[in-house]
Amino acid sequence: MTEISRRTVLGAGAALVGGLVVGLDAAPAVAGGAARPAPKPAHPASSLARSHYTSSVGKTFTITRDGHSHRVTLKRIVNVEGATKKQADSCFNLIFTARSRLPEGIYTVTRRGVPSHHLFLGSLGHGTALQALVNRSR
């Protein structure tokens, strides 16, 4: 019987959830008033590309969810296993670190000079790292 690693399950789950909800724009109500809506992405999700992020490795981004913003640092961009060189700009993992552990969910990721996108950010390990898996290989 083949064993499936935890990393494979988490990666597949993140890809599935992220793929299903990228581009949805919902701002839930918060006790005492409505949450601030997240900024709308500057470009449609179809324009999401590695090239938008390559010059920002080591730089700070703002991620916003449910009216709460956090500063994170883009630590590295990792290839998606099995992706070809031709797919490199559309198949990648963005690895961020935060100051504290943040909940998984859909965040609006922004930085001046980089198109804003709605991305599912999932925990990576037990620390403060978050990943956004992008697999637009079609």
C-alpha cells in the first residue's frame, strides 16, 4: 500500500482550496460593524505569475484578511515539483514568514509595484512560515 506524506496532503489541499476560491471577494461582518473590505486585486487572477514576485524576494508584503493586516516577508520562491521550464512562470510556491503564527485562509497580498492577488496562504510546518501554491499549468 502506498503511503501519502503529510506534505503531499497539505499541498494538495491548499491547491484545491486556493484554486476554488481565488478571486472571490467576501468581507464578513464583524461584531460592532462591518470589516474593511480587502483591496481589490489590480489584475485578474489569470495574470498571477512568478515574474511578479521574483524581484521582491526578501521584501515585505502586507496580507489582509477579515479586516486585519499583517506584515510578512517573501523568503523564497520554490518550483512546483514536476513543472516544466515552460510552466515555471505559472507553477510556483511563494514562501512567506510572519512575526507570529497566522491562521490559514484567503488573504489579499499587496506590495507597491507588485500586482495584488487573493491567495490561499497555508501554514508550512510548525513555525511562522506560510505558503501560497500557484499551479496554473493549463
